[in-house]
Amino acid sequence: MSDKPVFLYDTTLRDGTQGEGFQLSGLDKLRIARRLDAFGIDYIEGGWPGSNPKDVEFFREAKTLDLKHAKLAAFGSTRRADTPVEEDTQVRLLLEAETPVVTIFGKSWEMQVTEVLRTTVEENRAMIRDTVAYLVKHGREVVYDAEHFFDGYKDAPEHALRTLEAAAEGGASCLVLCDTNGGTLPSEIMKICMAVKARIPGTPFGIHTHNDCELAVANAMVAVKAGATQIQGTINGYGERTGNCNLTSVIPILQLKMGLNVVPNLENLRDLSYFVDDVSNNPHFARAPFVGRTAFAHKGGMHVNAVQKNARSYEHIVPASVGNEQNILVSELSGQDNILIKAASLGLPLVKGSDAAKAILKRVKELENEGYSFEAAGGSLELLIRRELGDHQKPFNLTEYHTSFRQYRDGHPPVCEATVKLVVDGTPELTVAEGKGVVNSLDLALRKALLPFYPEIANVSLVDYKVRIIDGHEATAAKTRVLIVSTDGETTWGTVGVSENIIEASWLALVDGIDLFLQRKNTKTT
């Protein structure tokens, strides 16, 4: 190992896939491996050779990976009890993967040795020593994962330490201490890591933590303070149960807080986080530290006023250093600065202290009190600002709309129908449309009426529709908030509607979505 302060060992492709809802194809794993390498990860654990068809495919194709920085690791276990290492099929498959690094795990907890493996502590140590030595003999760099090390140490310190000594005697390049059950506290991590360092000073040690107590990142940082030179984890913290140590938090803490340079381009971190989410078809965690959408979001008026004067007042790092950005939210907690920043981002002239700024802020607070929420409905907020500033041309006047739902007894599929009557530029329009639901039929009827006048709305489509009951104590008379996300293929925008009637709430959000698109289109052409 070189003199790098801390090595990053990524196990997203192996330990991460043990998490519920996190699945990758062989091709997905190859794509992520290339991205991890480009980012600067030192070790990429690809999986367990031979354990399943995806890993078989991955290691076959991985032989053609042209990694520029990272070393690829195959994962497996020590030889079986009472089996010569040369005859162990699983060990043979590790060699056949032809990776420069092999990571094997062994038992550190005496209870597991005697009750799970059903063998002796002496044979367990021999299994560790023999397997490491055999792989080293065949030219592999061997990382030894001491499974359940902290639980084993707390039960029987001498036994746990002697298992590490067996791996060191075999020639392991790094002894990784695993908090497999995720139940160890930082104070315990520090004490036990110091004991390992004192007992086996000649072999580097690393840390592998799980997040069952929400301490995986904290425990990894404590281990580094105690001398650990390798951190194992996953992108976005994916992993079994509550997940693994989250490298998207570990990396910026090491680099920005502890002054340890571990990757060359930290500003690519957020993109890497989103890439792994997208490839695995998982939603992004908005509140994730450093890389989440709300990591640098400011809502309270006093906070927004402060960050505009000095961002450090409420931001512990520069958002761009991890590829993120400041996000100013508008709500009933807002002050004028929130509104001014939003207007400026839209290129709309708004002066602090002006009647317009006061009126917009007052209207936002009134609407939020009625149940509106503009945090995810920036489109409706933009329309509100435009209307107050007189920068809005009403695209049509509604005369009436009507919806119906008919269910037949003879097995005929139900029918949803909407009628829309409106006036566009002095011309009355009456259209009828059937859809898969009430909202869909309304959307189709509205578009049908407007298309002759605004053919460009053919490019607009609805991509998300969310409903929330605001005051549930009113039961069926409760207010409903509808959030709709629309897109024109290039940008997306959210609009919101609130009413005691879900159809009206939906209509309000639908109309705002079309209205905003037309306002922006008109602005570009004038």
C-alpha cells in the first residue's frame, strides 16, 4: 500500500446489493464500476464470484474493464473447515476471477466459530491463515474482513485479536474490522481500534461499519482517528438492513473537515450519488447530507437574509465543493429576500420594500395558510409573481367544466368523461374527451380546446400527480392539495391546486401547468 492517508473501498456492487430495493444487472455493475474508478475510488468490490449469474457475468466482463485508478476486488470466505485450501471450490473461483485484489472474510466471534461453523478456534485460525497465504502465494493482494470483530472482541478479546494475527501471519495487506451488526458505539470503536493497533502494529487496519444505530459514518471517522487507513462503504449508504457506511458523507468529511485528500475531484460527488440512484432505479434521498436536494436549502426568512449576506452563516461548506447548490425555498416562513431571490432567478424585476414585493409575500402567506405549498410547486409561485408584476397574459377564460364517471354492470370498462367550455381570444370553445380517469379526461379536454390556438402545448406532458389531504379531521370535507409535475422534454415544473374538491384542486394545478408553459413561451418570443 502507498502512503495515501486513507483508502476508499467501495462495496456498493456487493454489500450494497444486499439492501432491500437495491438491485443491479451485470451491465449496471460495470457502468457503476467505471464511474467509481473515474471518481477516484481506490478499491471496487465487484461481488462474490460464482455465487449468482449476475456476478458470473460481471467478473467475466470485468476482465475487459480498463480501470485507470481503482483496483478490482473479488469477495469470498476462508476455506471450509477441515478442507485443504487447494481443494476448496470457492477459493478456486476467487482466483479464477483474475482480480488483482481478493477480499475474504473470517470469523472473529468465538460464538460463531463454535455454534455456526461447528469447529474449533484453532481450526478457525488455520482457515484464516491458510486462505490468506494461499491467495498471496498466487499473487493476489489480500484484504481480510474480520466479520463481527467488535462483537467478538467484546465477548472474548484475546480470541478476536488472535484471528487478526492469523490473517497478518498469512500476509494480508489490510485487516478490516467489521461492525457487522452495527451496534457498536464510537467510544467502543476508538478503544478497540487502539487495542488492535497496539497488538498488531506491522499491518494496516481498516473499518467496515453498518448503520443500525445511525452511527456508521461516525464510527468510521473515529476509526480513522485511531489509525485506520481503509474505509469500506457504499455510495448513498445502500446495504443490508439499515445500510452500510455512506461514502457520500465519509468522503467530504475526510477531505473538507479532516484535511485528508482522498479523491481528485470532490465536486463530482453529487453527480456520482445521483448516477447510482438512477442506475438502480431508486429515488434520490432529498435530505442526504452534502448531496441531497435540501442539504443547502433555506426556508426561514431570517436564514435567507443571513445567507445572502454571508453564506457561511448557515452553510458549513461551500455547496459547489461537492457539486451541490444553494436552494432558497418560499413558504409562509419566508421573508422578502426569499421572494426577491426567486424573482431574480426568473429575470423578473422586483425591488425590496416595494409594494409588489410586499403584496407577493402577503399573498404567499395567505395561500400557504389555505393549504398551498410552493416548495415543490415553483411553477405556481412563478405565475403568482408574474401576475402581481403585470407580466402575465391570460391564455383563456373558463366558462365551465364538467366531469363524469360511469360504471356499467355488464363488465364494460368504466368511462371517465370531461367537458370543457372556455373562451380563447374571443373565440368560444366546447370540447369533450374520454380518459383513463377524471384528471386524465380533464387534461385531454383542456388540451383539445387549446391546441388550435397554442399548438406548442402538444409538447407538454404530465409526469407526476400527487394528492395530499391537508386537514384530515374534516374527513370527507377536508381540503385536498394536488401537486402536478409537467415537462416539455427539456425542463420540468411543479404546479399546485387546493380545494375541498379533489377535481377542482386538480383542475387548478393542471391549468397552472399549461399557463406557465405559455407564459415562458411568450417571453422567449417577445
